[in-house]
Amino acid sequence: MKTDNTKTTKNTGTTGQTEFHRFFVEQLKDIYWAEKHLKKGLRKMRQAATSPNLTAAFDKHYNEGDGQIAQLETIFELMGEKPEAKRCEAMAGLLQEAEAMISDTQKNSFVRDAGLILAAQKVEHYEIATYGTLKALAAYLPEKKVKRMLETILAGEKKTDEALTRMAEDFVNECAAVE
């Protein structure tokens, strides 16, 4: 590990891009796939929700997904890359868990809503971890706008997570406990 202020890059010569650049782009492809597939999962979670407030929260996040996907496409362009998705096994697993949460709980129950919030927050925490790490990595990219765009996406993910927590603590968990 270098301790001075010089940057070391390893270039394999295949496209003139550094290994770091290729690594970063691979991670963008992963989260790009995740965002696209999350939209499908959010539709299912919305349909399964009991509370109108939770339904509205899923609608809001679904609509925000379009903006996040567009921002990722812009980041690809800034990186000189074509937007491309690579299957995200983590998101695929989290969405399978959400579907299991739906099938394992009673329709029109607050227990199901509590489970949906749990599933949605697992997704949010994955997104927060991914965008936070990408933002930290972007500090070492030549295009500084990438970091700012990732900060914006990250802030939105954190707000969604906080809103889900408030909803659970304000009424869903209590209602689920007394059903």
C-alpha cells in the first residue's frame, strides 16, 4: 500500500483503461441491474402492502428509481462507457426474500407490512452500502461529477430508509404486534 500522495495505476493495456476504472464500471453495472430489477420488486411489494402509507412509500421509491437509473446512465457516459447491466446476485436474493415474505404472511395484515418494511430496508441497506462505497471510490476518478451524482443517489437512499423506519416505529410494528 502506498503511503505517499502519488497514485499508482495498473493498466493491462486492453482498452487503455486502468484496472481501477474497469472495476468501478463493473460495480456500476451491478447496481444498474439492481435498480432496474428493484422496480419490478417494488411493484409486487406495493400490491402486497396493507397500509396506504406503505403503498405510497413503495410508489415513491418506484418513481425515484427512474431518476436513479437515469443518473447511473449519465455516470456511465461520464466514464466513457455504454450503460450495461450485470446481474446483481445480492439484489436478486433480496427480492426473492421479499417474495417469500409476501407468501409467508397473511394478506391484508400489518404483520405482512412489517415484513415488507423489513425486506425493503434490507434492500435500502444494500443500496446504501453500494452507493457509499462507489462514492468513496469515485473520489479517485478524474471526472469529479461522478462523485457528486453518487452522493445525490446515496442521500435519496438514506431518506427512503429513514422514512421506512419512521413508518414501522410510528404504527406498523405496533399494529402487527396486536393482530
